[in-house]
Amino acid sequence: MNEFTTVASDEAVAIARILANDHVADIVEALNREPRETATELLCEVTFERLVEIFDQPELDGAPELMEALPRAKAGKLLTAMSVDRAADILRELDEPARSELLGGLAPPLRATLLSILGYPEGSAASIMTTEFVSVPSDWSVGQTLDYIRKVERTRETVYAIYIVDPQTHLLVRSTGLRRLITGEPDDSIMTVAPDHLPVTVGPLTDRETLAQTISKYDLLAVPVVDHGKILGIVTIDDIIDTMIAETTGT
């Protein structure tokens, strides 16, 4: 499909202004009711920040086609700003040469991350994980960890848990929640506020049903995906719900 070049109608611009003030879930619902061409016009008129919010919603119908209709530069910027797992979902559904063109325009670290996720079988834990999680070395203090979270919070999809790794081997050794963290003294070792056991993990090829059972059994908000002791990413309860909805609706 060629890049979208049609000038949006006055009506589309007016609707876009209205949509800019709505909740993103309502906007997605409204876009899903519109013909693809109209939806594309509207997406070309909303602010970039709102565009990121919209494409980050798994409920957006035809997201790969809508992404492909955007100018390549804008689509690449959008993929960079989106959550990594959602960007991978969209790229997985894109046909060539659009997928390669978009991947080729991304910064090398992000491109490598996305290619790694896309290399896993669809439906596996690693194919739906996000790499936007918080991990810190086991020799850090509570204060250092809290300072780090404040700095990176906006670039992480979630801070459900803090994953603690060995500073030399980078193996996952513990995890702790924010509640336990904020009860510690700033000079305390991060290890003193973490439960004294290895966190529950899954492997990269774990299927969605087992993922759901694991999250339910242990009452988790997120589960780390680990390969040979090293954390690759996390799968959140939202990720599981989204994939199950997509399976049910066929979107």
C-alpha cells in the first residue's frame, strides 16, 4: 500500500478534534466503526501523543493496515514510541516489504529487540512479552533503586515488580514489589526487602494457556520470561487478557 497522501476533509478534522478529548478506549471504539480510509484520515489529524495511545490499544482493528497507510517516517517514529510488545504484534502482521522497510528505519537496539521477539513462535511467552521492565543489581540499595525507578518509570510499560539480578552473571536472583521497597530504609540493601526465594518464572516457549495458569495460580500481575537464568522480558496479566480477547474475536 502507498503512503497516505489524501488531505483530510473538514469533517474528519472536526471529528479528530472531538476524539482528542475522549478516553482512548472510546476513540478506538469509534475508529473501529469507521471505514478504513476514514480511520486513516482521522489518525493523520490527531496529535502524535494521542496516536501512540491509540496504536498501543490491542482492540484497534486493522492496526497493521492503518500503520502501513501512514507516512513511513511517521510510522517509524510511532513504532519507537509505542510499547515494545505492541509494536512487535503489529510488525508480525505486516506484509513485506512494509515490515522490512519499517524495521530498517528504526534505531539498531530497538530493531534488534523487535527482531528477537518476532523470532519466537506466535503465542509463546517470548512472543508477547515486553522488554520494558525494571531490573537492578543485587548490590544496590533501596534508595538507589527508588531513584532509578523515578528516572525510568516513563519508559517502562509497568513497574509491577523490580527484578534483581547478579551484577556479574546477570542471572535473576530475586524480585520484589513496590510496596516492600518503599517500606525499606534508603541505605538498606535491595536484597533485604526482597522475599527470600527465587521468583516464579516461565520459559520463552511457554504457551499462553500455561502462562495464564501460572499467573492465576500464584496471583501475579506479571511473570518474568527467563532463559538460562537470565530475564528476557515480562508477560503481564494485561498481555494475557489481550491475547485471549484477540483469539476470541479474531482480531
